[in-house]
Amino acid sequence: MIAKLYGRIDETGVDSLVIDVNGVGYLVQASVRTLAVLGGSGDFATVFTEMLVSENDQRLIGFASREERDWFRLLIGVQGVGAKVALAILSALEADDLTIAIANGDSAMVARANGVGPKLASRIVNELRDKVGAMAGIGGGAKLAAAAKAGNSNVSDAVAALTGLGFKPGEAQGAVALALEELGDGATLDALVRLALKRAAK
């Protein structure tokens, strides 16, 4: 089983890339987000992979991080979610955003992905909600997800406030996670936002 590839990117397409590893070109399918992170033709990249084997097909799916690959594995374990839909979700949402959406039961956010209707989005959220804690490798997102799951709506509101001020989702979540760790679960929304802004500015 191929778990990781390192080499030079020969070419990229809409949903795939060819990576040259010691003269052998591997065709790897990937999300739009992964393709953007890995770079373009001529760049060297590390691609974490998952091999999907069926009776008539063998495919390599590529990811920019182990966390994204872990999410892919969880997603395709949900009934009705194949590789194409899982990649569409990972194209639409960063790992941290997906963690918080599922912890909050926010199926509407999951339904933003192409090919994901409300019914399937609800199934994904319901089936994976209890597994969010297993995504400890995501870091700040896991802390925020745990707080959101415990019913602390101030967490998602604080993240929304920072993104509304122009911070990227990952930056906002990281800053709020630091503020939450310092202030504790009983922190007010105002206190979370104020401290998160200070942490984000550093």
C-alpha cells in the first residue's frame, strides 16, 4: 500500500496531478484545496495518499496533510459518501471548519459542497459527530469542536466574529482556541473575542 509520495509535480488538472517519483509518474486525484497547497508543475511536494481498490479500478487519492487524509477516511465510511463526494467536501471546507461544523451539528455548512444535499449532509453530521474527538491531530480545531459539542455557542460566535473582521478561518480558530485555553469554558463571548484578537495580532 502506498501511504506517501515525494517528488516533482509533472502536471496538474482540475481534480488530479501527476507526481514524478524517481522517474515513475503517479496519477493522484485530489481536492481543489490540496492541489492549491501542493503547488504547480515543477514544484517538489509530499503527497499523503490513500489507495482505493475495487474490482475494476485502482486509484490513488492525494492529500496535503495527514489530517485531511484522516477526514477522507471518516467521510467515505458514511453511507452514500464515495471518494468524489468526500473530495468535494474537503474542497469546500478546511479540516478545522469541518470539525466545528460537525461538532455544532451544522449540516448546512457541510451541504455547501458540490453534490451534497441536505439529507446527506445531515447523515454525515449525525454519523461523525461522536467521532470528532478522534481528530485530535487537528489541534486547535479539536479543542474548539469539543467546546462546541459541550454546548458552548460562544466559541463558534467568536470564530465568526474574527472571520467577519477579515481573518482566515484557520487563523480565527487558532486564536479563539488559545483564548479559550487561557480563559476556560466559562468565558463570555466578549472576553473570547477580545483575547482572541490580541492572540491573532501576535
